[in-house]
Amino acid sequence: METPPTEDALLGGRVRLLQPARGYRVAVDAVLLAASIEAGPQDRVLDLGAGVGSVGLCVATRVPGCTVVGVELQPAMAALAERNAALNRLSGRVRTIVHDLAQPLPADLGLFEQVVTNPPYLAATVADPSPDPAKALATVESSATLERWLAVSATALKPAGTLTIIQRTDRLEEIVGHLERLGLGEIVTKRLPPAARVLIRARRSARPSRREAAPLVLHPPDGGYTEAAETVLRHAASLAF
């Protein structure tokens, strides 16, 4: 018999979240990514690699009126995402479909003002996958490489839309190269020390440009979270670029 999911909370209890008791579990990366999206109340948001729906739920909670479509490879995770939308009374604005990003997105999804993604952090060629299949799929590239994730993201954007990504800092230059080739050359980055993570925001531009925003320091030397991090993680503040 499968272990029942646990119920956890994000944004200081504003979001309730069912997730697997074992294997891949939501980390602060999802909350930070959601906080960095500058969505308006009428925007459509696409979350690629939605998992149990944490990013989309945080966005929809912080930005009343926006709608979110999540795309998830694993049916069990997508089913939990749908349950989470209902648990948070957001089923009218947040939904999740099962789809493999190795294939083109369904045409009826249309285009989005905001595309957000937390792709697997590890390339298959260098990873030592978890023995847990669900965790391995969430953390290691499988049918779709990082380059493919970014290409799909670009095709889903409206001309003036924004792509927002969180990834390992050691893959930043690789990502920038892919984005520039895709025509998303207006790039802003924000580091999250001491975590080896970086937020990347990209928009279409004929002239590539790059700016580094002030970092968000997550942890002070004595542990815990900084006050600036707490305002984002617990109090649903937006994350300025």
C-alpha cells in the first residue's frame, strides 16, 4: 500500500500542499521562483514541470485574477496538483495537464504572458539518479534536456512575454547561451547565496543584454533565514529584480 501524502504549508500557511511522504518534496526554490514572477491579474501563467503544483499555487495566491496552467510528466504528481488546487479553492484558476516536454505542447493551450520553470537540475550525463523513480525524474533530465525545456518555454511565450527560471549557478552560462539563440536575449539574473541557485528572467530582444540584480541572501552565518528571505517565504512578498 502506498504511503498517504503529507499535508504541508507554504507562504506562512496561505497555501496548503499535499505531497509525497517520500521521494521528491517541495523546497524553498519553488516559493522563490513564484515570488519572482511579475504577473498581472489578467495574465496567463504556464508552469513547466509543475510537480504537485506548488509554484502555480503560490503565484495564484499572490496574484488574484491570474490563471495558471501546469504541465507535468508524472501522472501521480499531476493528480496531486489537481487535488492541491481544489484544497486551496483555486480549481477555477489553476489546472495541471500531463504532458512530456519532449513533444510539442498541445496547440489549444495558446500563448502566455508568463512562462515559469524549475527544470531538473542535473544533466543525465553527470547525474547519479535517486533510487526513487519520481525523485529521479524531478531532479535529472530524462526525455527532455535543459535545452529542450527552454525551447518549449520560448514557443509558449507571447511576443512581450517573460520567461523565469531557477537553476543551479553552475549551469548559468549554458542557459544564457540557449536563451540568446532562442531570441530571449534580454536577461536579468539574481543569485541566492549561500545556495548555489540563480533566478533568471528573460525576454525577447533583438540586442542581447545582461544585468545582474542585487542578490537575495537566504541564510545568515548563524543559520535560519534572513529577514529579507522571510518576507518572501512566509509573508508572500514579491522578489524584486
